[in-house]
Amino acid sequence: MSWRPRIIAFFCKWCAGSAAETAGVMRLRYDPNIVPIIVPCTGRIDPQLVVSAFLNGADGVLIGGCHTPNDCHYSSGNFKAFKRVYMLRKMLAEVGVEPERVRLEWISATEAPKLARVVNEFVEEVRRLGPMGGSRA
Amino acid sequence: MLKLAVIPGAICGGCDVALASVGEKLLDVLKYYEIVYWPIAIDRKLSDLEAVEEIDALIYMGGVSTREEYELARKLSSKSRVKVALGTCSVYGGIPGLNSLSSPLEVYKVNMGRSDHWIQGDSLGLPQLVPYMAYTDVVEPDILAPGCPPSGKVLDQLLEQLIEYAAKGKIDHKPILLGDPESLCNKCPRNPKTTKIKMPGIKRLHEVELDDKKCFLEQGILCMGPATRNICDHSCIKTNYPCTGCGGPLDWGGDSGVSMISSIGSVLLVDSEKSLLEPGLTREIDKLRDYIGTFYRYTLRKSMLYKLRELKKGGLK
Amino acid sequence: MSEYRLYKVLDPVTLVEGVARVVIVTSDREVRAVYQIMEFRGFEKLAIGRKMEELPRIMSAICGVCSWSHHLVSGKAVDVVFGRRPTPRSTLVRKLVNYIQVLDSHLLHFALIGLPDVTLWGETQRDISKLLAKNPELVEAALKTRSLLKVLEKKLVGKIQHGGFVVPGGVTRGFNRDEIAEAEKILGEISDLTIKLHEFFKDRVVYSGLLRKLAERGEFDLKAYNLGLVSGGDLELYDGALRLIDSRGRIVAEIADNSKYSDLIGEATVPWNYATLPYYKQAGFKLFSEESTILVGPLARINVSSRVRGEKASLEYGELLEYAGGKPISNLLYAHWARLVEIIHCIEMMREIMDKSELYEGELVNTKGSPVEKGVGVLEAPRGILIHDYTGDGELIATSARVITPTTINNMAINTNLTKVSGRLVEEIRSKGEPSRETIAIMESMIRAYDPCNSCATHVLRINGHAQPVSFTLMVVSEEGEVLWRG
């Protein structure tokens, strides 16, 4: 069996998670290679979670949150996520892991088509990058 | 009398001197233990140690850099009942662990590359290099005593553990990570209001005249306090130098780098996020250089990031 | 020496932190002893990619015994890279710390290794415990200096090993008058105890004629180039010109611009040592030959300088030279006395600095300067010349680092010196099957006189620790690897 990318997606419940629900209701098709995990806010996402995801088999991690500057239900959790993801990507690059494997996107509850598009794009990108674990196929 | 052996691996000497400087507490330990090997203090040969059938407590200092060191560490540990990793090099790899991402040959070439004169020939039995590792990569230790070098506090705890072992004959819940299970910030002599830290930007150590009372983060200086286990009496902070994280992460199995960037995310420019927006924030974060040397200076070899890199190379299972 | 065979192995060198060993190598015509350094940590590689203002703290980890020497010299190098002249106050702070480092290291060696080694000459076990049995008061005094030094260091610098206080252009903290007043008291106590050690040494080793007797042994002789810092011709431990003299005492070179050290020092890489063998460049590399060997350390400093500052130190210096019959002194056993001169010198210089009002006034750091690509720092560590040479990019991230430690420089000297013994060693083994106690004692004393800081022995490689009572496990191994004799 040929390799399929495994993506973990952290969606905040207020925005991206809601969009994911709606996408389902609208029967929008998006790549099934993702495992969505709903969190209260992207500000809850510790970079350690992202790295753990990779160490446990993920080939890519997608994070969906509320638009800056004002959509975050907890005011500025999304800004914390932004800073952390930005730094994590730099850190990954320093050890030779492609920063493109971690993607942060703002997706509001009404943007179900955007969610579907982003997921498909990301899965394609990770497919292009190949499996995280070297020669795993 | 129980037998205690102190084994130096790839060390700098700091842990040896620190251990030798504990003073009278050592005499308490000597009531229960006979030191069968400790090169800095005792004139016993390795061959004597090879003749010892069982070592009750083995204290290993430093990392492992050659095949000989590796074999010795393994052999002696297998006949030791209690294994102690003393010092950050032994527990986490330490500063030499910064070379973990390179092969020994790549490291050696840096030196060879600029010599004025080369001689070819026999290596006369010089031990073979192995990819650098911490002692905790060779064995699973019972007691972990971090610090570069370990503070008086950690050494006291270690000696107490050894005395307890002598009395009880066993170690409870291994491995024991010495020091306090909280971050440095909780006990920092500068008494920061940890829930209200505002980091005004990213500054390098040479860019500011350091204030000796204010929290370093509040001066824009990276202090590893939030991500570092409280294992010392904060001599560095008191000398007006930011913590560089020599105590390692808060818990065994933790990672100092991801913890620290999470902390920075929490405090950096928190008052101006909505005015700077992403472009302004990235401009400031771009001033951060050398993530590995800053956040993993002592712990790279045992970090999640190292595991990730090994996974990428196809090495991890 | 293009072709040689391993003939004998002395393995390992015990009572030295870390692992070093002595190997004897033969070819058809010659016999050589080789001091092998055996660990590997790679500081020059790990410095690459680091922020240069952080190098002083990072590079101090090269050695846990003379960590401040590395911290300070790294600071000097980054001062240059950042284009900053350190403030007068911070320079005094750094100099004071440098004297403490040298004092600590010298006292440790003198009291725990040098004194026992020489005063107990003729006995098998020459260490502090043996001396304790014979002269308990003396040993007590020696150990008391250790605890006093630790108190002094803790008070002034906080973390004793790997403490950070040097930043480009200055230091992070200064001293106030109360602290220094306390420090002076402690220094006074150390000084009094040192007098006891001094008197014992002079009595037992000098006036007894023991030193003269031992000094006649050719085995301890090394007629090599000597290198040290001088300031106006005076012995200097922090900021000075590099002065090189030849084995007859003629000044061969004096370089005020320390960054030109590589005009004098070249490095050779050999396959049997993870440390390089530095040599006098102009002479060309001659393995194991006094003609290209450079000696550094207390004896070299005594030899290259014209004067030693400090009233008592100057007197002691004069007495040493008179006893030895002039300079340069080529017998390594005089290094113990040289160390004593420097101990006295450090105490006097520390008192001088502590009296200066500039130590308490003025800026601690100069944050203004235009960065440049390269910076070199040179100072005298306890064991000799220490060099850190850094290159960085436009964002002050290190692109390369070169570190030459005094024990690396003396690596060549030790190896050259050892060849003076290996002849008799081979003779004894061939005829009696084992080396004599005397030969072993000579080798031990010889290496102890160098006070090798095996911690620093190489920037590429680390051997741990500092000089300890060195004794050897001798093992004679045939070419086929069969152990013929073990001692």
C-alpha cells in the first residue's frame, strides 16, 4: 500500500471547528487524511503538542483559528498561537524539518469552503513533502 | 560498607570539583560507603575497579564520546545497583550535546581543517569516536542530578538519597530527578509577577545595559527561567546574568525549547498585539537568532527536537 | 618520523581526571614516549552558529577548573568583535577575577600536588594523604586555603564554575566596598596560611638542597622556546604583549598585537592524538624536538619576563633566579617554585586592585562600538597562554572559532620531555622486565610539574580535570598485543 499523508488538525471550536461542521453539513468534500481535534482556542495549543503529533506519526499539523485582530472568543488567544507557531517553524527549520509541515490558518465559522480548500491544499503539500519519517512508505 | 564509584566520562572537571567541594556532608556518606574509584581524589586504578564484583552506587559524570567510554559506562553500570547521572552532561548531554546534529567526523574535521601541518600514520590505539551521547542514553539511571555544575542544593539532595539507600536498601519510584519540581521563576530572587510579565521586544545580551532588579524578560532579554527546573540558588541571576537553562526542563522527559517558545508567545508584546498585528510581531520575532543554542544549549541531545530530527533521518522506530 | 611501531603502552594515566595515557613508540633508531589525549567534545564546532555575545558563557564550559580563564578570554575576543573597548571599571573587575582564578588554581596544585610530590621524593606514594601523616598542620593549612577560596569566590562571583558575568564591553555586575572589605579579610587569612606553605617549601625543598639535587637530573630538562605575556617587561597575566624567548634567553619575538599569535604558533595534527601539537612556526614542525617546542606556564612566565611586580613577589623571584643560577631556567621542577612566586604576586596584585577607587566607580559596560568580523583574546590562564579566536558574520553569529589552550601547547612539551625518560624505560624493561620505581617516579614528577589541565587539553578534545597526583599503571605490551608485564 502506498503512503498516505497523516495530518492532525487542531481547530478552535468557535471558528475553524465550526466551519468544519458546516462543511460537513454542506457536503463539501475535503481530503479524509486529516484527524480533526477541537480545542477551545488555538491559544491552548502548546508547541509541544505539535511536536508530539509528529513524533507519534503525523506528517503534517494544521491549525485553524479565528481571524485576527478581533474574532478570538478569548480576545487574543489567536495571537499567542501565531507567535508560537512562527517560532516553532523557525526552530524546526534549524534542525532540518520542513517548516511547511506546520500550517496556521484563520478560518471563520462562515468560511466552510475556505476550510475545505485549505485542508485539500495542505494535504497536497504534505504529500509533496513526503513522509515525516525518512524512509517510511 | 557499601561501595561507591565515581566515574568520569567526557567531562570538564566542574562536577568533580563541585562534588569534592561539598565539605563535611561527604564524611556522612563515608560512614556508609567506601569510595572504590574516584580519580580526582583516590589512587585506585581501573583494573582495581574491574575486580570489584558489585558496585552499590555508581556516580557517572560527563557525556560519552568514544567507544571506550561507552563500553566502560555499560560494563560498570551493569554491575551497579544504583546508578546516578551527575551533572547536566550526564543527564541531558550538556553543551557538547550541541554537536549532536553532526557526526563525529564532521566535528573532528573542523579542527583538522585549519592545522598548519599534518602527519599521517598509525593511530596508536586512540579510541574510536562515537556519536556523542548522554549517560542516560547508555543506561536508565536511578537518580538524576542536573546542573552545570550541580548546585550545593542538588548535591545535598544526592548525598541524602545515597544515605537513604544505604539505610533502606532501595530507591523509591525511579528515576528520581533532583531539584524542585517547579520553574525557576517561582523562586527567582527578583520576585517577578509571573502572571503579568510583559516582554517589550527581543533584545540580545549586548544590546542593553542589564538592570539588576527587573525580571530579564521584562527587559527583553531571554531568560530560560520559565522553562527550567529550579535546581539552584540562582547565583547567575544574582550576578545579573540571565538563566541559560542548565538545570534542564521541568520534568524528566520534558523539553526546554518548546516550553520556552510557548512562554515567549505568552509574554512577548502582549500589550501591542492588536496594534502590531502579525507583520509587527514577526518583525520582532525575526530578531531571535540561534534557537538551538538559546533554547537547547544544554539539552539538545535529549530533546524532542533531536528525536524529531532522528525521525526525519529515518532513525527512530 | 614517518614510520613507527607501537612498542609499549602505559595505560591509563590514573589520578588524572579523564583519561590520558603514555605510549612508547619505536622505530629502528629511536624511541619516543607519546602522551595521548583521549576524549572528544568539539567546542570549535559547537561554537559555530552561536550568538557571539553568548560565547563567553558557552566556552567557559571547556573547563570546570579554570572556567573563568575561558570566560574572561572569550570576553576579550568578543570585545574586539563588537568593537567595544571595555570600561575601566569592568577591566579592573575582570583582572581581579583573573588573579583569583590563578591564585586558586596555583594553590590547589602547589598544596595538593606539587608540595607532596617534591617533599616526599623517594617515596612511592607522594600525595596529600601521605603528607598528612607526616605534617598534619601543613595539610590542614593547605585544605583551609581551599575552603577560604571557595568562600571568597562565592562572595564575589556567585557561581564558582561556569558563572557568567562577562558581556561585550564590560561585566554585568561590579563590587561594592563592603563586599571588597570582606574579601580583603578573607584574602588576609589565605595569605597567612600561604606563608606556612611557603616556609615549608623553602625549608624542605630549597634550603635542604633537594631541589638542586633533583634539578641536576637531565630528565626534567627542557631547552625549548618559552612564551608568556609581558607588560613593559613585567610578568603579566591579563593584558600584555606576547614575548617569545629561545632556550638561551634571547628575545625572538614580542608581539603587542595579540591577534598575530599565529605568526608564532602553528598547529600540527597527528593521527594518534585528538589534541593538536602546537609548535614554533618559524622553526617548522619537528615532532618531539626541542627545536620547535614551546613551553608556557609559570616557569615560562618567569623566564620571559624581566621583572615581577609586587614587593614580596619580586624578592622571591630574585631568590629563585639566584638559586637557579640565572635565566632561562630549563629544569621543569622549578615550575613549583615559579608557581609560588605567582601565588605571592597574585595576592599582592589583588590587594592593589581592591585599593583602587576606580573599582567602585564608573560604568560597568560600554554598549557602543562598531562590530568587526574577527576578534582574538589572549590571556595567561594558570597553566599558560590561552587563546580564543572568533570569526562572525554580519549579524554577529559565529562562523568559526579557534581555541588554543595552554595544556595543548604544553602537550608537545610533555611529549618532548618524556622522550628523555623512555630511553631508560626501554632499557629497564628489556633487561629486567619492568621499569624501576625511580623511572616511574620521574615520569610522575615530570608530568605533575606541568600541571596539565587535562580539561582543556584541547578545544577539540577534552580530557577532564586538572592536575592530580599522577601515577601510572604501567603495562608493557608486545607488538602482537601480548601483555608482558603489568605494574
